[in-house]
Amino acid sequence: MGKSTTLSDERKMQSIFERYLTAWVGLCIVAGIALGKLAPGLAATLDSMAIYVKGAPVVSLPIALCLFFMMYPIMVKIDFGAVVKAGKSGKPVFLTLFINWAVKPFTMYGIAYLFLGILLRNFIGTEAMDLIKMPFGLDLPVGASHGAGTVVVHEGAKMLQVPLWRSYFAGAILLGIAPCTAMVLVWGYLAKGNDGLTLVMVAINSLAMLLLYGVLGGFLLGVGRLPVPWQALLLSIGVYVALPLVAGYFSRRWVISSKGEQWFKEKFLNVLTPITIIALLTTLVLLFSFKGEVILSNPLTIVWIAIPLFIQTVLIFSLGYGLARLLRLSYEDAAPAAMIGASNHFEVAIATATMLFGLSSGAALATVVGVLIEVPVMLLLVKVCASTKHWFNHPA
């Protein structure tokens, strides 16, 4: 039998975690709901172990630790020296930045508002409310209004009561402003794209996120009547993006200089992988332990949140892929350029939603739904790429 050239024969997901990510998230839902029933105070106790400012919990230490170990292995893989090569890439890098930062945040806002705030609002519950953290640095009296919320006291602490759909909406916004810098390496690889270009774009997006994530997040959340103080967003970016980014950059340089690049790739990264998986799954279990009642009382909640996220993913991929063809890019450049905008950096979104609104918030739940649909939707788009490869010119 001759050598097969099918996508599945040539490139496959190497990690069992990557292959079955949706199943893992499903197990986390079950485990989280069970934990919430068996030990209802555990997640709340862990979330209360926090750094407090003016009596308000700002950074949950256990969750911050989990989220750091979700982010650090992503950052340590990035060779920021590759950014200097971006000038040679030209159009695909420009296309990626345009889609990720000038288009995607605003289409996500519009699509999420249309579905969560209008079309599906009755299914979510017009009177359903959610309790989220008081914005960092804000001390309002009970009964005061802030954006779409009202200050209330819950279990002895001031919280902001907001419509549940707006909380989901906030999570969707945070996903929309977080272009993928991790799993996109897998999607580009499976689609047989230009792996070098993908790495360059990942590095550029990580740096762009430091500058633009807080700006766009603050603006869109404010427009959506869920205003968040700038210092809260800056703190979130500092803890969950800048800190692992700096740690990854310097530890990468140190390990490679002392042990060599081969040892770094074959030994060091292999040690980190299970730590990342454990950190992510632990965070998901804790999150679902809070949201078990919501899911059990309205099992279609996840479906309602998933609908706008799915439409956004397909729209952004189609736009990026179509523009790549108009720009006459090669398929090897077009595939990763479209993929990086379509997929989301759900680790950053989960981290930010948790810090800004709380682990028990609907916003945090919405970001996790992004994880739930990531693999099946992106694998579908990989197949679309493979079947339309002939649309593009190929480099000699």
C-alpha cells in the first residue's frame, strides 16, 4: 500500500489531553457538581484565601497559583527572538493583528449581546440574577447602583448583583479579546500550516495582549454596563499575563543556556505538561462546584452560552480565511492566520473573569464554555482547511 497523504495519517494530536479536551471538561462538570453537593464550602474556602485590599478579596491565592501554572508553560514555549522575523512575514502578520484586535473583540460583543441579551434572554431567565465581586477599589453603600448592578450584602460581604445574562455576556467579551497563543500551535500543525509563522504570531499576540487586552476589556465591559476599574484590569494582566510571560522568558533563557535547547524541549517541557493539565482541571472543577445548581436547574445553560461563541468562531475563521485568499497568501500562511483569530486564549479569559468577577460568577462559567467547544469546533475548521487547500497558491 502506498503512503497515505491524508491529514490524519500525517499529523495527529500527540497529547491525550488535547485529543479529549472536551471530554475532560465534561468530567470536570460532573466532578465539580458532585463536589459542590458533597463539600459545598470547599471551593468558597479556597477562594477566600486571598490578598485583600480595603477589606475586599482581590487575588485568590489558590486560584492564582493554579492559573499561573496554566499560563507559565505556554509562555515558556515562546521564542520571542522570533518576533524579529515578523518583518519577513508581512501580510499574514498584519492580517492576524487586524482580525484579532480590530475586528474580533467587536464582533464578539455584537454577537454575544444579540443572543444572550435579546434572542436567548427568556431562556436564560429575564429575572435571573448573578452575584459578582465588587469592582476592585470601589466602596459603594448597599443599595447603590453601579453599571447594570446593585450593591448587596451576601454572606457578610458586599457583592454586586447583576442580571445573569450580563454576567455571561462579560465572559464572552473576555474571550473575544483573548486571541489564542497556545492551542493554535496544535491547530496550525494539524492543518499543515507554516509552523514558524504560527510561532511568530503567537509571540506577537502575547506582546500585543499586554498592551491591548486591558484597554479593550475596560472599554467593552464599560459599554456593556459592567464597568471595571482600570487598576483591576491592569492587575489582572500583570498577575496572569506579564508575570508568567517574564518568568517564561527568563527561565527559558536560563535552562537553554545551562542545559541546551534539546534538553529544554525533550525534558523540561515534558515535565511541565502534566502540571498544566492538573492546574487547568483543578480550576474547572472548583468553578463548576459553584455553578452546579445553575446547571442542574437549567441544563441548557451551557448550550445558550455556546451558541454565540460557536457563531463568533466560525465568523472570524471565515473572515480571516477569506481575506487571506484575497491577499493571495499561500495556504501554509493562510491556515494559521485564520486559526489564531478563531480560537481563544481561554486560560487568560478564565483567569481574568475569576479575578474581576469571582470564581462563582457567570462570567467565569462563560469562559469555561469556551474551553468546552474549543476542540470540536477547531477540529472542524482544520478539516475545512484541509478540504480547501486547493483554493490557495502554493510556494515553490
